[in-house]
Amino acid sequence: MQTQAILLASRPSGAPSADNFRFETRDVPAPTSGQVLLKTRYVSVDPYMRGRMSDAKSYIAPFVVGEPISGGVVAEVVESQVEQLPVGTLVTGNLPWQQYSVAEGNALQPIPAGAAPASYYLGLLGMPGLTAYFGLLDICQPAPGETVVVSGAAGAVGLIVGQLAKIKGARVVGTAGSDEKVAYLQELGFDVAINYKTANLPEALATAAPNGVDCYFDNVGGAITDAVYDLLNKHARIALCGQISSYNATEAPVGPRPEGKLLKTSAKLQGFIVSDYLPQWPTGVQQLSEWYQQGKLRTEETITEGFEQIPAAFLGLFKGENTGKAIVKVA
């Protein structure tokens, strides 16, 4: 059989565009022993993929020009050579941007039936949820009454970070890029939400955190982070998760150097990748699932329909078009 696939056509310089993607019809082989044939149902688009479009050294191999892009996918088994994955099973895995694909059964995770919408396993109960869970609870370790600031708080990771911090009894301040997103964060229980595009950031953050900042979950970097560093308390903890403000920069950004502020406050700054915690993922998913079932965690999805819309949904991440998890519904 044949399938549509989306390939990396070229490596972007600066902001990626539709020209960096190419659609192609490819052959799909029949599954052999230990393999399954999958029909793609949902595709995750994530900011980290921008790094894989470049060939700079990183924590994960770059995408190959002329080959399909890959990422988190929810798919349905339509033909199986794996006893544990019968036809009709929904699974998640790192799969190519194709309508159909063949995968090794041991590289897939079955989705529990009825526990949550299948797409949540690309968000709240998948990589973004686990990123929030380990970054906040292992690195930041917020205590009751402490102040936690989250940048990119209306994104897939940030909105979960804020809710987890509230579960732990912290005071939570989030930044987002529109009044609509600010209103949503307030609905989720954030104590203060700031529109960074319209506010005077240093003043707004100082007002929102009159007792200083104990924990900072950084998804964005740039001017927001510069302003937060001026408010750090003694022994503050910073989880460095993302720097989306500079992902498309063509030159290294120049800004305040934070080392002196970290030194004076004895603060901890730790970068992390969620795969650092891979052996602990099942524990994280179980706890996130329990809190979701108890009504303590909510999530939001921005769902785009149509396989051909995957590149546009990805590009929209860098324009702030999504609230919560950006998902493409394919079938």
C-alpha cells in the first residue's frame, strides 16, 4: 500500500516556513513478525522539533533532509504481527508524519481504554505532562506558600506546571501572550496571570510576587527570564525547560548575564530533558492520571484537522496560536 508522508525539504535559517516541508507518496511494507501496521489518528507538534530541523549538535539527532519528520503520534493498529497488540488497539509512539506506517511492537505503548481521551496521551498524560511533572517536582520542589513563576504558562507544559504547583500549595504566577490566555490561566486557578506583550514586565512581576520568587519554570527565556531573575529569593530553584523566544534566532542573543544573581541568591539553575527521567515515566503517568481522574488537573487542546495541516499547526507554535497542547487530528 501507499501513504502520504511529510518530509523535511530543507533546513530553515531563522523562522521555519512551509517551504521547509515537502509532501510525498511513499510505499508502506506489510508488517513482519513483531511489527504492526498503524493508521495515524493524532499527531503532536512541539517546539523542540525546531531544534531537530537544524543540524547543530544537540541532545537528539537532527531530522534528515529528504526523510519523513517524526514525533509523538497516537495511532490505531490495523494489521498486527504482535499478539499483545491486536487490531483496533490504540498506541502512542515516536512515529513518522505519515498517514500509515509500520512499527516495531516493542517501541509502542498501548493506551488504556476509557481512562482519558486518546489525544491526552500526547499532552497531559504524555511527554508535555511528564516534562511538567519532573521539572517542577524534582528540580523546583515547591513548598506550600512559596511563589512559583511559569513562563509560557498557557502552553502544553506551562498550564500543567501551574496546576501542579497549586496542588503542592504554592502561589502561582504565569505569563502568557494574550488576554484570552490570561483569562484561561485564571480559570485554572493561577493566582496571577500576566500578558507579557502588554504589561511592563518588571513592574508586573514585582507586583505579582511581592515576596520574591522561590521557583521559576522557564519555557521561554529572553526578557521574561531577565525580569524574573531580579526577583529570585535565597535558594531559589530554576527548571530550565525551553527557550522558545530564541529558537528562530540567527545570531546568539545578547542579554543580562545571570551568574551574579544566581551567586548572590545561592540559586540552583538546572536544565533538563524529559528523557532524563525515562525509567520513572510510568510512575509519572500514574500520578498524573490519578490527579486527572480526581479533577485536580485540567488541560486544553488546540486541535487542527487534516493531515495536510500538520506543517501549518507546527508553524503556529511560534506565533502563539495554540492554547495548551497543539494537536493535529488526522483520522
